[in-house]
Amino acid sequence: MADNEDKSIDELDELFTAASTDVLAIVDGISGETKKIEVDNLVAAHNEVSDNSFKIFNEADNTKKIQFDAQQINTGTTRVITAPDRDLNLTIPIFDRVDTDNIRMDGNTVSTTDTDGDLILSPDGTGKISAGTSIISNVVDPVDDQDAATRKFVLDNVGAITSYFEASISTNLVDVTGNGDDVNIVFDTVTDNVGGDYDNTTGKYTAPSDGYMFFSWSFRVIDVLNAHDIGSLILTSTGAVGRTRFLNQSNVGAQRSGPGPLDFYVYAGSIFLKVFNGAELNLRLAIGGGTKVIDIEAVDIVQIPAFFSGVMLIPL
């Protein structure tokens, strides 16, 4: 067709298709014949359209339309919208709920869709996860070393005494040593027994866990004679890693206070040590060199009671 030549549809003859031109097909409404119009670069000239002039309307109601808006794209930049290989429904997920793999974002809630699935927040490199001035709440009590803990858990457990005892002797222990015999000192009157780990029938404390303990003691032995010599106070500990600790080893005969039939020697001190779960600890005393006449006083001459105590300071 020559340029600028006007013809009605019924005047058009079917034109041949040239290899280098685009073809616009038109159906003659009267004859039903298909007529062709050759137009140079039909597609090439119109492969871009204004976002304001391109709209998609709904087939059932052409007043419902979709329009693209490229206003927010930087000057000189082309952004590509790539469709995934699956159907998409944009009516709900983008505003109400989004499911991606095993992650669900629903309003202000991010959760996993697989039962007992982990939810991992992993910043790139050394990046940090910050809640700003907001509060992170509803954290369960920690189990593993790197688990987070609530303020309440820390206040309830850090510095809280979980195992503590103090016990005294109700009556003098008479003629218990002096000839080298080893006596287990039973402090049978319990003042405190937090955790119930001290047995006042055996005088033994059983460690409820590994940890660091502080033990202290004070008592007086009487009827110490010049002939008596080395006295050994020990703290025994049972178990695979248990061991005996010498708390005091002295010549009580030479260092006794007196003179008189009630010549005495005072055992008093403290120790900080690591204990192991299930270990049994108790005080034992052996004094030799003489006869078995030495007593352990329940209350000394100035009314200070004998005692043995221990506290778990750092449970492990």
C-alpha cells in the first residue's frame, strides 16, 4: 500500500507478506476475507509503552483494572519482575500472611510451619541482631550453655543458695581417741540443711552436683595429756575423684592449753574446694601417743558450740 493512501476495508486486496515487514491482519466484515497491511517495524516501534497508558482490565467487569507505576525506580534504571515457576495469588499473602518454604509471616508473627522446626536469625558476618528498645519476652528456662535466660531465671538462680548445712553436737563425744583411733565426728543437731544434703546420723555431706564448696568447723577436744602427740583432722571425700585433705596436723600434747585435767586443744578453720557430684564428705579425727581418754566437747567453757558447716557457692 502506498504511503498516505486511504482505502476502505472492502477496497483492500490481500497483500503479500514481505520478509522484512510486520503484518497487520484485518478481517473484512462484509466479505469475511482476511486482508493484510504491511507496516514497517510495527513491534520494534512499540515495544515500550507508558505505565499510564497500559492497563489490564477484568474480563467480567472492565471497570476493574491493573496499572503499573514505575515512579519509584531510579532514573536510568530498569527493574525486572521475574515470575517463579508456580502460580501466584497476590490477593492475601502479600498483606495478610506469607508462607515461604518452612517460614510463615502472619501479621506480627514469624513462625515455622514444620513441627518443632528451628527458626534461625543469622546476620551476615559479624552483624548483630538488635531489638532496639523493645523487650524480648516469653523465653523458656535455659537448658544448654548458650541458651538465653530470662531476668527472673537469673535472679532466682544466680547467687541463690541451693545446698547449705550447719550442724552441732548435742552431747560430748566421750573417750573417742587418744590412742591413735580414727573417729568419725557426727554433728547430730542440724540448724540448717538447705537441699537436705547433710545426714546427721552419719555426719556426712553428699554433694548434689559438681561445684565449689566452702566448709568451716570449730570444736574443742579436752583431757589432752602431755603424752598425746600428733592429732590429725581430715576431711574425707568418697568417689572416683575423692581424696582426703589434712585440715590440721599438730602435736596436740605439746600445744594444748592448760595445765589441768581439762587441758584442751581447739580445732577451727575453713576450706574452699571443688567437689564432685555424689561425693560424701565428713570430718574425722585421730590423736595418738597416749590413752583413749580424749573427749570432743559439744559446748566449750565459754558456751561456744561445736559446729560443722558447708555451702555450695558455685554449682557446675
